Amino acid sequence: MAGDGWASGAPTAEVYRIDWLPGTDVLHGVCHCGAEHAAEDPVELWQWMLAHPTGHHPADHRKEMT
């Protein structure tokens, strides 16, 4: 379909990434703005990401390890 972001190859949404740190119970999340956060609870991590920008800002790229 013309104008469709996927068809044109242009991104249409923010990208969130969650990785599991092997050997631990820790999940590491990276927001579309580049901010990072780690948590053992997946719900906590998703709440942090979806509350954007509460708790993190695009200019704040330091890791928030809890």
C-alpha cells in the first residue's frame, strides 16, 4: 500500500528492546530514546518504558541500574 511505513521501509513506531542478561534474573531495557534501565520484574521494566518520558529523557543516556 502506498504511504505505508512498512512498504516504504521507513520506521513507523518507536522501538523498545529488552534483553535478558544470561546467568541472572535481570532484564535490560533500552528505550527508543536511548535511555537504559535494568530490573528483575518484567512488568516494572515495561511500565518504565511505556511511561516515557517519565523517569528518563532523550538527553539522559546514563544507565539506571536498580
